[in-house]
Amino acid sequence: MNQLDRMPTVNRKKIGDTVVTLLSDGYIDGSFTLLNDIDEGQAETLLAQRGVPAIPRININAYVLQTAEHTILVDSGMGGLHGGGGDLQAALAAAAIDPLQIDTILLTHAHPDHIGGLITPSSVPLFPNVQQLFIHEKELAFWESETAFASVNENMRANFAPARKALGSYSDRLVPFNHEAILPGIQAVPLFGHTPGHCGYLLGNERESLLIWGDIVHFPHIQTAQPEVTVAFDNDPAAAAQARKAILERAVSDNLTVSGMHFNTPASGTVRREGRGYRLDYDF
């Protein structure tokens, strides 16, 4: 592996009084066969038309929000689970953010590439000064449910152990929520489908805002152009596609700046309508 591939990637922007640091945890090497309703050739052609490499690599991003009151981590990357990601701590160091500064965590959902960086292999919290870890109550209930464990396929069932281990390590700090107002200047945006409690987080106000939309897309240019295309990781593919179409339309109509855990780089962007779908353009 080229050493440059592992250099921490960090970007910053300011939304109102909040400093947002966009961080890369690395990537996992995927396959276009993970996608439904589009074949590999169509996927490669669409990416070529966008002028980006037709490589099925899935990047993994995380965020730190620094407000007057809190230093907030949004998701934690994969942390090296199953050999994927694992660069978050190096990225934090490159951004001059001490993990001990982080007092709050917001989880979009509890798949391995979002909770893997929360703990060490021996289940020691990597962010020991966290006082609150926010997770939608439907998301927490899903991962704690034996009925849910028994109802999913074998591949999805393998995600339960790391989720339970990570969430259990912060059990005394969990804040399950079912409302949109989370913290001053931050709203949860329910985007159910990818997982039962999958959420995004909206920062700012009508003049300036950023929506961190979690896993609305895994292959950004493909799934914005064709929102009906789902991914093998979706718990409820139909609901995930419906949530994607709705939030893409909201991003256009509300003129939202957006970012996601699987954008090709830790970047933000804007969405516009194009043909029968949408187009995502990165800001940087």
C-alpha cells in the first residue's frame, strides 16, 4: 500500500459559531456488486461521466464539532474492524484535537464503520471524557433486541456483537432520543431505512447550515444520480431509498450544504436536480 494512501485527511469549515472538522478514518475496498438496481458496467459508466475513478472504494468519514459548550464527535469510523479504516486517531492528531477534549458523541447509527473507533479491542473507551452519547431510541432498541438479531441474515447478524460491545462500553452515558432538538444549534434528522434508527444531524440556521446525513449514500455520485439504487447494507432497502429521495429533495429546496460518512473525501457539497435524479458537487 502506498504510504500516501494512509496520510490523515482533514478539512475544516465554520457553520455559524461552530467549527466543523471533517476527518477521514480511511476506507474499505468494496464492490459494485453491493449495489442493487444497477449493474457494474452501468456504475462504472456513470462514474466515468462524472470524471471520477470507477473504483468501488468506500471512504469512511467522521466529524468533530467544536461549539462554545462542547467538543462533539459525530461517529467514530471503523477503527480497524475487519481490516477497514482505523485512521481516526491519526486524523485527530493531525487536526490538533485531543480525544480527551471530546465530551459528547452523536451516532448516526451503529454499523461497524461508525462505532468501531469508539473502543480498543479490549473494550476500553477511546474517548474517556465523554459525558453523553446520543443515539436514536429506535436504533438502540434494534441492536439490543434478540428478536432483531434472529430476524436478519447472517451477514447483518455479524454486526450485532461489535455494536453491543461499543454501546455497552458507554452504557452509563447513553442518551436515547426520539425528538429532533438534541443540543443547542443541532437537530437530529430521522432518516430511517438504512437501519431502523438511522439519523442525520443538521447544524446552523436558515442562513448557514450543514446536514451530516450519515449513510444516505455509500457510492455518492451513483446514488444521488439514481436514488432508487440501494446497497446490501440497508436493513430496509425500500425505506432507505425513500429516505434518500426525500432528503435529496429537501437538500435542493432548502439549499442545504451536505456531508456524509461515505463521501469520496471528508468534504461537504451541494445537491441539485439533474435529469430524473440529482447531482452532488463537492465544495472542496
